[in-house]
Amino acid sequence: MENMYVQKAKRDEEVLLDIPLGTLKGLKKTTAFHEMPMYSFQGIPYVEPNIGPNKFRSPSEPVEPWTGVKDATKSGNECVAFRLMRKGITGDDDCLHLDIYTPDLNREAKRAVLFVLHGGGLNSGSAHEDIYRGDFLVERDVVVVTINFRIGVLGFSNFGDAVAPGNAGLKDQVMALKWVRDNIEYFSGCPKRVTIMGTGSGSALAQYHMVSPMSRGLFSGVIMQSCSMTSSWAVTNTPQEDAMLFANKFEIKTDSIPEIVQQLAQVPTIELVKASIELMRPLNSCICDLHWNKPSVELDFGQERFLPTDSLNLIRSGNLADVPVLIGVNKDQSGLFIPAIMPKLETIGDQFEIYIPANLNVTNPTQRKKMADAIKEFYFHDKLVNVDTIKDFMELLSDACMIFNTLSTAKIINSRNKSPVYEFLFSYYSPFGFMKNLVNVDLGVVHGDDWGYLFYGNYYDNKPTPGSEYEQKVNEMVEMWTNFAKKRNPSATMDFAKVKWEPMGNDDNYLEIGNDLTMRKFMFKERVDFWTEQYKNFIDDFDKLFN
């Protein structure tokens, strides 16, 4: 494998590009798919790094111009986190970089731009070319931008303090969007044709930009794959309590919040990450609530606030960006998490209260039991939770964790906005899949399996074999996704994807991406209806989200 990469590197040609900030040295490559020209500029800083005593602060300083030539021939530092792929905690605080992949450097081309937010459960992941190279997408004449942003404790800690008010990672993304607005034309992109594309937890973050006043006008379309900001794991209503529990791990002897934040900033980030991992261990894996650090509403200290109020309140009050949206889920989302749960499956099988999403805030014991009984009856009837009913369990876990919130999000956006919403179900089973191969799991079409049909990754070397089913599926998906980015219509061309993808409309139309491409209606209707009733019972004015 290493020799192959060395041979590829020998074919790369160095190129220089002048942008307002200075000169970049990038590479002219050939794509891994059809060996077409592709220019890459990697590890470009988009904001001054928040390091040392500033590591918890919101980003504020645009990157300074540089003299000489800046090397942009390889991905920059990843932000500090535990990474399964790296088998440990890796990264650096100086990590706010982006990578750009483009077909050419013609400033007059004004191409559509895919601005990619990586997944990783809010506490891991990165934009590294090992997973997120733009080869497949660039071949369909778009510009791809992938970014690193602060994650975990540095990305989402909210101490209720002016120094650490919360959502730093989301504000990093806003700064990257502004950098793209100001500079992408030099890479043949158009700042008015930016689509935020989120995969995994990045999908939830993409939706946050649809409601945040800080992001308004910086994008014109959104792609959401598998997740929503309305999931219980994607938001916390107790950010200050969470932050103080974290601070207590370090036995800081003061009640002053600014002093606590100052002392925590002196702790090496790797130790901060270790402490947050310890806090995550007892969390509820049965609803994927494995994330200690999450987005939250910010108190007002005179700063620009990413979330000035609850995201649902922002939707109800009309603060939802009216842009075209492509959104969907994978058929067996929770299959990725089943191996971790299997050893305790029969022990927790009758504890149905643990599947009640935390964001419903069901605290009354009688109400909790009533809802738990309803969950058991709907998914299992009189059956026991064990290996024999694992498919029923996967449906429950998928719905509570990701599917219901993503599909209800599609309905909310579709009911409120004039712009079209295109919904999909990815059900294509293949032995190849980014996540299933990473964690060695084979339980259907699991969370993350769709990524490998849109991104090339050095780690996987997932170049399709000519004439294979995998090649056909890559061609179909890349055509539809890039059509959406360019024309806001995934069926603008049908060279490979021989079906007209209809918007959701009033009939809940969706495209099933399986062995074939098939238009259907009302995805998982009974399951969605069940959870809709539960949410109506516990979230005030839930119905008002849909009009």
C-alpha cells in the first residue's frame, strides 16, 4: 500500500496559487477514480488558532496574511480527539485548517462548492484525506472543501462565561464559511453556490447552520446524511452543569468560573480529552447518547451568539433558512453500535425506560413507565429482547437514535419552506462500507455506509473496480449529489441515475437507493407516526414546528 502511495506522489505536480492572503503551494493530481485532473490545496488556515489560554474561546481573528510560499500539499493537523482509526488520542490545538479539491483554477468557472462537515459524534473525526478526499465529487465538476473544527470539550464546552460561552466548534465553521466566501473564487468556486454537506454528526451541525443567525447568507443549500440537531445526543439543556462536572475531574480549588476556565486552559488538551472520555463511559449507548460535549443555548455576554435560544424556538419563530435540502438515512443505522451493546443485551432488554430520549424531559415516574410500555408493545409485543429479536431491537435503536429525528426534520423543513426537500433511504448493501469495515461489523446498511460512495479515502483506497456494482452505485450517487449542488435538482442529468427524484411534496416522496433506484412514499410511516405521538405528548407546541 505504501509503495502505491509513493508512486502516486511521484505523478503529482507542484503548483503555486496567489490568493489575497499570500501564495499557496498545492498539487496537481489525478483522481483515484477515472484519473482526471484535480488540484488540491490542503492544511490552509482559515482563522487564527485558539491555543494556550485561548483554547476555549470563540474564534474571532481572521487569519493573517503570510509572506513567502505556504506549503499546502498535505492535510493539516487534526484537532485533538480519540480516533478509532488511529487507535488512540491524536491531534493538535493548532488545527483550524481546511482542504480544497477542485477540477481547475479558472476564476471565471464559478463552480458549485460542497462545504463538508465531518462526522464523529461531536467528539471525534476530522477532514483528513484518509477519509474525505474529494476525487469522486470533483470528477462531476464541483469544488470540495473539507474543514477541521474544534470538537469535544474545546468545541462545545459552555461554562456560562464570556471566555467559554459555548459552541466554539460551530463558530469555527462560521469562520470557515466566511473564508470560503472571501477566497473560493481563486479555486474556481462561487461563493453564492455553497452547499453545506454534513455526514453523521456533521449532518446535525449542518442543520444548526440553518437556524443560526451567524450563518445566514453564507450558504444556499444543505445536504444532511443520517442525523438531525433535534436528536437527544445533539443538544444539551444543562450545559453549565455538564461543564462543572467536567471541571471537577481536575479538582480546581475555586468557585470563580473565569478562574476555572483559565486553569483548565493550562491543562494539556490530551488530558482534557481523557477526562471527557471517562465522563462518557456511563452514558446511555442505547439511544446513542455517548456525547458529553454538545451544542447549547448561549447566555448573552455581548458576544455574537450562535444559538441565542433553543433551536426549536428558532424554527417556530421563522428562523429557518429557506434553501433546498437533500436529506436521508441509512436503513440499518444502529447496526454500527450493536456489537458494543450485545454483551448486555439480555440484561437491559426489559429496561425500556432507557430508550426514552433525554430531550423529551420525561421525569414523572408514571409517565416514564407508560411511555416505556408503549415502546415495548410497539417494537416487541410479547417477545423478549434477545439475539432472536435483534432486528426489532435495531429498529428501536435506529429510530430513537437517528431515524425519527432525521425524518421529522425533513417534514418540518418541507412544511415550512418553499424550497424543495429531497429525501432518500440508503438501503444498498455492499461488503464495502466505511464504518462497517472500520469497526468490523456486518449488520445491514449501517450508519456511515453511504460515505464511501461519495468520498475517496487513502485509508480505505476505495477505488471502484471498473464494471462493478460498486462503480455503478458511486456513479449514481455522485451524479445525484453533485446535480443537487449545481442545479438544486438531483435529477438535472440522468447519465447514470436513471430515475427522476421527486421532491417530498405533500406525499412524502422519497428515493430508495438500493440495488435499484425507486421512488416511494411515506418512509417508515408506522414508526414515524409512533414517535410523533410520543413527542407531541411531551414537547410543547410540537405541531407548530410543521407549519
